[in-house]
Amino acid sequence: MRLVLAATLALTAGLPAAAQDGQALYNTQCKTCHTVTGVSSPAGPSLKGVAGRKIAAAPGFAFSSGLKAKGGTWTDANLDAYMAAPSTFAPGTRMFARVAQPQARAAIIGYLKSLN
């Protein structure tokens, strides 16, 4: 446990406090399916550079028709709405996980924006 805590602190030392919280939340709620390396996984697109990117436009990922039909860009408001209720935001999306708490969504969005 101490080793995990030390590694987490070392990785987040250079990030602002809100981004640190967002990184921890990303690691517990998003990392299973998404990467932040720029390379998409089979389960989800990379979220590096997602802020301001066209929706359903991450290279190397086969998006659902529901998300492709959405159009637009990933603004803070769109990211928030998608994480709050993915199938409401983009009916037909394959993303099933949601982030219920508004503060958690805001922290994750802040972290993702720090990766642009």
C-alpha cells in the first residue's frame, strides 16, 4: 500500500491539485477502458487530447454509430454530459460507465485538459 501511495504521489507531484484529484479519479473510473498515451485500446479511445477534439475522432478506435452521429467537439459541457449519462448523450454508444458526481466529472475533465 505504501509503495502504491508513494508512486501515486511521485506521478502527480507536478500537477495542479485539481488535476491530481482528476488523475486519481481517472485511474479508478476510466483507466480500465481508456488510455492517456495517444494510442487507443480495443475497449476505448485514448483520452489524450480529447478536450477540443471532434467527437468520435480519436485515431485508431472504431466508434459506435451512436457516437459518430453526435457530431460536434468535446467541450467541457459535452464531456460532462457524456460522463454523466453516456446513453442519453449519444444513444447507441458502447460506453456504459458513468461518473455520477458533478465534482468528480469536473476533476476528471480538468485532468484530461492538462494532457492536451
